[in-house]
Amino acid sequence: MRSGIAASLDECDLLSYNARTKNAGNSRIPLALKILWTTWLLVWAPVYWKHYGAQNFLFFCDIGNVLIAIGLWRESRLILSWQAVSLLVFQSLYAIDLIGAFVSGQHAIGGTEYMFDPKIPPLVRVLGLYHLAVPPLLLWAVRRVGCDPAAWKWATLEAWIVVPINFFWRPQFNVNWARGLGHEQHLLPAWLYLLGYLVVVPMAVYWPTQLALRRWAPARNSPAAPA
């Protein structure tokens, strides 16, 4: 009886080992990248919380950092595609402005001036360089796992939830430009600007980005499909 039980346990262990080996072989995202992003996240989050406060974590890019970590570990086509749709355009514009300002001393777009502010601790500014890594990371990840056709809908839902919170909670910080582009605007009634934001961004940014990503990385039928 004991030998039979032992044999069964050995067989179960072997099947479990084979399953783990197979899953590892089918992994589309390297384990080292998952660990690296998670480690960076655990350093970045408390530093930013201490320096900027809670409202800073409602920026799409900051929400994205957490969702990207989840997406990498789960190798989730939906989460990674959703974040690509939400972040690629704005993060790319950020990168262009930052690199341009570093080379020429001029901010062509704006939004990165704080990266050159000596009043902000160097560690905070160095950690802020993640904006440069996000666009190529998301493009690579979506290319690996495929583009989910529902991504733009989730990005839109996220905007419809987060931006009204930014609009009403601590509006002086103008998080995600919920009150105006760069600073609070006064050309339109505030409610009309908010409504326009919630319609224009999904239609003019998210949907075109979704279309571009579908060409860049068509949806895959199986997470185990070859690269």
C-alpha cells in the first residue's frame, strides 16, 4: 500500500514538474523583466508617494505602472494592450519633450519642466525617467502577446472613472489635465470641458491607437502561440 501511495506521489510530482516546465517554456515575457519592473515599482511607489502625495497616483502613467506589472506577470493580452492604448501617445509626447529639452534647452510640448527643477530631489527625477521606457516596453510586450480588440474600451472606461475624480478631488493639481491643458482653462464652462475631454480623448487618441496596434500586433489565438 505504501509503495503504491509513494508511486502515485512521485507521479504527481513528475506531472507537476512537467507542467511547470511547459509553462516556463511557453512564457512570452522573460522572468527577469517581470522581476526588474516589480523591483523598480517597489522603489518608485514609496518615493513618489512621499514627495507628491496620494493624488499623484491617479495620473494615468502612475496607474499604468501598477497595471503593467500585473500585465507582465500574467502575460495578459488585455491589460498590456489596454495600457498601450491609454499611454503610448501621451508617454511618447512626454519623451519627445524631455529629450528635446535636454538637447536644446527648449520645451516644445511642455509637461517635463519639473525634470529640470533643482528643487525636486535627484532620486525623484531619476525615477521619473521611466516615462522613456514605457512606450518601447509596451510596444514590445503587445508584439509578444498580441493586441486585444477590447483594449480601447477599457482605456475609455478608465478615463471615464479617473478623470471625473481628478476634476473634483484636489482640482488644484490638475491631474491628467482634468481642468485644462497644462493649467486650468477658462475659455469653456468647466463641465463642458470635462464632457469634451471624455468624448474627444477616446475617439481621437484611444481608438486610432487601437487601430495602429492591431496592425502592429494582431490578436493571437493562444497565449502559447509561437512568437
